[in-house]
Amino acid sequence: MSSPAQILANQANAQHSTGPVTEEGKARVAANRITHGLTSSDFRLLPWESVDQYVEYATSTKAEYNPQTREEERLVDGIIQHYWLMQRALTLQHPFLLKGSVLNPAEQKTLGLYMRYQSTNERAYFKALRELRTIRKQKTAEQNGFESQKRQQAAHEAKTRLANAKAEALEVETECKKMMEAVVPGATKIDLEELAKACADAIAKVAQENQPQTAA
């Protein structure tokens, strides 16, 4: 699938025709379409502009900023267009600047217009760039906050598991202690070791008593 830059370039290429090659000719062509040639509302490549250069710039810029959302895509498109229009305005100023101060009133007016469009697109370029960086910064902060929250949640769950494990161990220990105690006649509790010794002594006594008597 073609990228937005390639689609635009193809559209521009379809309109491409052999235009003027001199600076004066370029200026005249641009002046005929000044209401469309230097504003982003009707952005298009002019006949004398290189489609390949535009595609190369747009592709490299998209790769550099790698927009992930529609808003980022809009801002990156704005960065591309306003930079291109800024450079276009500078190119259109060139033949007038070469003439120095020998400009008639019409030429001075046209040059002033080109300079204003240069400034307008320059401001728009940096505005889009700032907005994109702000969005990226906010996204990074949110991501860091989310990761911090996940770490805190994991730590809390680990503490909870540890507390539960300690409680279960204490419960088992208590039950074991209960089982290790036996009630003997007289409601007196005897330690498990003492009980085990008493049982062993009793068993030994019974075993001795049941041994067959040896004839004298």
C-alpha cells in the first residue's frame, strides 16, 4: 500500500508538466498561484518542484518521528508540509534578492508577501514540532507512571502473599502445638517428649510381662 507521501507525490506527478527553468519564470508561475502555493490548506507540489525530493523528505521525516496515532500523524504531516512551504518561500525570494535594492513597487510587494509566508510557515512548523514533542513527553510520563503503578501493585501483592503465608504458618504451628499436647488423668497436660517416653516405657513393660517364662 502506498504511503501518504507517495500518494501525494503521485497526485502531484500526474499534474507535473515541463515548467519554467529560470528563477524569474519560477517566480511568475508561483505568483499566478500564490493563494494556493504557499498555504497548507491546499498543499500541492508545484510543477517546478521535484517529486522525488519531496517523497524522500516526507519518507525520512515520517521514519524519524514514527507517528503512532492519528494526532501524531496529523502533526507529522504538518511538519512536512510547513517545512516544504517554508523552503518554497525562500526559493521564490531568491531572484528578487539577487536584484538587490533595484526592485519596483510590485516586486517589493511580492517579495514582502513571500517573506511573510516564509515566517508564517516557519512558525507553524515549530508549533507542530512542539505539539508533537509535548504529546510524546506526556505519553512517556503516563507510561512511566503506569509502570510505577504496576511495580507498586506487584510489591503490594508480594507483601500480601508474605503476610498470608506467615499467618498460615502461625496457624499450622498453633495446631501442631495443640496436637503435641495430651491430657492425662487429672487434667494435667504433658509435653510430647514426656508422653513419648512414657509410652515407650509402658510398651517395654508390657512386652517384658508378656515374655514367656524360661524354665529353671
